[in-house]
Amino acid sequence: MSRAVTIITEQVRERVRRDGIDLGSDRALADRYVRDEVQRYSERALGGSLPMLPDEHRAAREIVASITGFGALQPFFDDSEIEEIWINAPDRVFIARNGVPELTSVALAETEIRDLVERMLQSSGRRVDLSSPFVDASLSDGSRLHVVIPDVTQRYWAVNIRKFTKRIRDLQRLVALGSLTRQSAEFLRMCVLSGQNILVSGATQSG
């Protein structure tokens, strides 16, 4: 994150604290706050007292993601082709597409990882600390979050996010793909309606 983006982000956070509001649930308001502060910053930068912003629109996107989303990880959440995200160390951030793992160029500070985890856990009401060193939770989009911290891990926080795929939204889509017969789909539908327990076994995303 550039110095200019860092400065503007802190200005937005300070304004949010001063106004006593929550931007996490109001993207339009977050966009307006960030736009206002980017404009103020650019006007001051023209005077030569601050470094110029090379791309105001890109800077605004980064700041909004940092404040309302999941910072450097947000592009991976936005990419529907990415199925899984995991952090083994601050400089070892992986993603998976079609089951194929890929090391990204993202590098995070240890404090950033902790802040991201806290933000992810806010909606679940769960926590992770020395008394509870691992946690499983669901994110607001249905993705599954798994976090383990030292001393269970050797040194760094380990984070895994299995995204909730939007490519298959109902049983009829599975029938169309040939994954289920119509009879099997109807049987599963009736099991759900009658409240039966269902065990799903298979690879990631099988459920």
C-alpha cells in the first residue's frame, strides 16, 4: 500500500470514528466517504506538501476494500473463478482455481492478517485467541473460514477460506450438468423438506 493510500485510509478511519458510523454495511456511504477524502488529499497534494496519487480511482478501490472488505484479499473474493484462499505465512498466500493451487504475489504484515480475521469474524460473533486457538465460521457470503493460531501452529496464523460457489445454485443445475439424475435430485429435495440428516462426502465444494 502506497504512502498516499495509507494516509487517506487513516483519514477515512478517523472521520468514521468521529462520526460514529459503520461503513461495513453501507457500501454507497463508504464510497462517498472515500471519494471525499481522496479529493481533499489530491487538492493538498497539488500544493506539493504530499505525494501525488498516480491513479485516484485505483486508490479509492483499494481504500474501500481495506475499510469495508478484506483488504488485499478482496480481489480474490470478487473473482468467481477462485474457489479457495489460504494463508500459510504473511508472504505465503495461496489461491485455487479448478482445484489447482497457485502462490500469489500478495504479502501481508502479521498485524494485517489479524485485522482481516477479526473483520471476517465480526458477523459470526466468534473469536480466536489463546484460550480458543482455532475457529470455524461462515462468512456473510456463505464461505467457510478456518483459522488456527500459535501455539497450535508453529509460528504464523493459518487461515483458510473455502468460497461459496455461485456457479451451481440449485439441484436442477446439477441435473443439467449430469451430476444427478432427476430421481436423485427429487429424493434430495424431499430429504431437505422433511428435515433428514444428509451426509455429503467428496472433494472441496462437494457440499
